[in-house]
Amino acid sequence: MSFQKRNADQQPKLPPGSRLSAYNGQLLISTGVPSLDDILGGGLPVGTVLLVKEDRATTYAQLLLKYFMAQGISSGHHCTLVSKDEDPSEMARNLMWLASSDADMDDDDLGNKTSNTGESDRMKIAWRYSHLKKFETSVKATPVPTPRPVTKDTVSTPTTSADKSKDPPPYCSLFDLTKRIPETILEQASLSLIDPSSENNDDDTVDQYGDLIQKIRKVILDGNFSSAIPVPPGTQRNALRIAIHSLASPSWQSKSSHDLFKFFHALRGLLRFSFGAAIVTIPAYLYEEVPNYICRVEHAVDAVIEIESFAGSSLHNDKPYTQNYHGFFHVHKLPVLNSLLPPSTKLSVLSAGGSNDLAFKLRRKRFAIETFHLPPEGGVVTRRTEAPETTEKPAKNKGSVQKRQIGGGCGSRPGKVDPLEF
């Protein structure tokens, strides 16, 4: 038996902006939201479809779609944006962009942090809990380092391996909602925009779902994203991101009620043999009268999440938790590939063990998913109790009673006789 040394150049290389799962070795890409990556078990597995059920009164689902696209552009992936209700080019121009190192936290969070540190200085807890780790309700992202400008000095002096090791991999970036993607970066990005509304769809015989799946298949084949087609050894693959906004809305036309199921079945089959993943938003509230319709769609995808905002809901308007959160975040289905259980059962911090008590908040600069907690009863202000003022003077001939009031036993109360002393 002869052994041959492996050549590192001939080994398959991972696409940029991706990593392998520590649970099952599945190739993962980031959704752009660190807390959502944690819920999914480290990221969105390549070859899967994530369904986002839209909210009735808000556009938080579209915000998650923009995070997914912005992360793909920053990682150098090929992005495909599909929208029939809005202009895809306008959605691409309104994408958020990378945050600086000093913008990793909102002003509200900074204020809460300083106030919490001030309270901790004045208030001490029991010694047995003082060295325990603080309970975190969210997952924080590391800020993206500012790249060095390319000059003659940097070109003449090559970077060493130690300098390269310090740079973090561009897996999950930190985005600032107040910033927009620059035009120069958007022009250089590998982006495909599909607008089905621009075509002539007056004919009733046109199958819009069938045409869309054919265009997606063309993007996969032309971009060399199919894993069924071999490539030369040592060739580095790139990842494909497909974002479909508001599928099955009233703007979409179908010849039969089975066209949507056929589309998801075909999309799932294409992505299973390609280096790509998809996020699809659907207005599920339009099909509340037919719940089985959306239930069949959920069986045709790999993961399902739902956003339920407090806006426009009379049930949550007067609740105290609306001051800290903007809505509930429901996880109905998690992707399971190459394993019996979802990776989040072992790797997730927010939803470990299958817990589904999650809520989201939208600050000025970021969107975050946290563990839902009710505020303390009576408010968050510091409450102190003072001893009641007594106007009665103690009697001189009642020394024993006065002694019991001052000393007190195990069942005594201030100003009362101890019932346990006889």
C-alpha cells in the first residue's frame, strides 16, 4: 500500500465569507444579523431556503432581507434580488453599510451602560454571586476593522503571516442603519436584479413562478455555482445569495394554487446541489383564512421564522414590555442537514434547548434579537424603605416589653410584641 502526501493547492477551498459548522461540518454563510446567526446555529447553511413570514403593519422582514444582501456584498458573494412590489434597484441603493469601530453601540445602549455601571458602584450583591459571569440576553458582533489605505509603502513592504492572522475573517460584519452603501461599491458588486413586473404579464398563460425559477437556474449555471458541475482542482468557489421579497403577494399571478408549492420544491432542489442559499419573505397574514396553505409552504422550505410586531396591536399597546422591545420573534422551523437535530440545540446562546422566548428591538443603528424578559413589577426605579417615625414615648414601667421591641426575636416585627416569647 502506497501513501501519497496531500497537496494543499489541490484541496477544495471554502468560498470567501463562509465557514464550516462546528456541529455537523455544514458550510455556513452569515445572514448579517449576529443574533439570527446564533439562532440558526452559526449561520444559514448553504443549500437551504429560509422563509420569513412578514408582519402586517411593519417592514421588519424586508429589513432582514437587506441585511442578508448587504452581508453578501461586503463578503464578495454574488447576490440576486427579486421583487415585484418594489423596484429592486431602489432596494439595492437603500442597503445599509458597514459601521465604524466606534458605532458598534447605540446612544441608548451607551446611556444604559453608564447608568448600570453607576448603579453597580452604589449597590453590592452577595459575595457568592459577585464572581459569576453576567447573563447576556443578546449576541454582540465585533466591529469591522478599518482597512489600511494602499500606498507605495504598503506595496513595497509585503504583509507577513502574523499581520494577516490579526485580520478577522469577513464572516459577519457590523452594519449601521444610518449609513447607505456607496455607489462605487454597488457598481463593483456582483449583483443580479430581477423585476418580474417589468415584463409583459398581461397574458394569462404566463407562469410567473416558472419564469422566475428558470432565471434562477440560469444564474446558477452561468455563475458556476452548481456543485454537480466539476471545476479544476484548486479553483475557489463563490457563494450565491438569493433574496426574494414578498413572494405570493397580490402582485404575483398564478395559473393554479399549486404553482407556489412547485416553485419552492424546484428552488429547494436547485440549492441542494449549489453553493447558494435563499431567504424568501411571504405575506402570510393574507392567507389566515386558509391556514393549510401556508402550512404546506412551511413543509417545502428548510427554516421558518416569523416577526410579530407590537405596532398596531391593541393587545400589546398598554403592556410595560413595549418600552424595551418592538415585537416577538418566533422560530417555527430550523434547518437540519447532515444531522438529526438542529445545530442550535448545542451551539445557540439565545435559543439553546429549543426555547422560543425571543423578542427583537430596532434601535437607531442596529436590529437585534434578544431573550424576552418582563420588566420588574413596579418599575425599574430604586425603592428604599425607611423606618416609620414613632411619636409615642416608651413607658418606664414596661421594661420587659421595651426590651423585646428593641432586641427582637425570630418572629418579631418592628414596633410589635414578639408572639414567640412567653
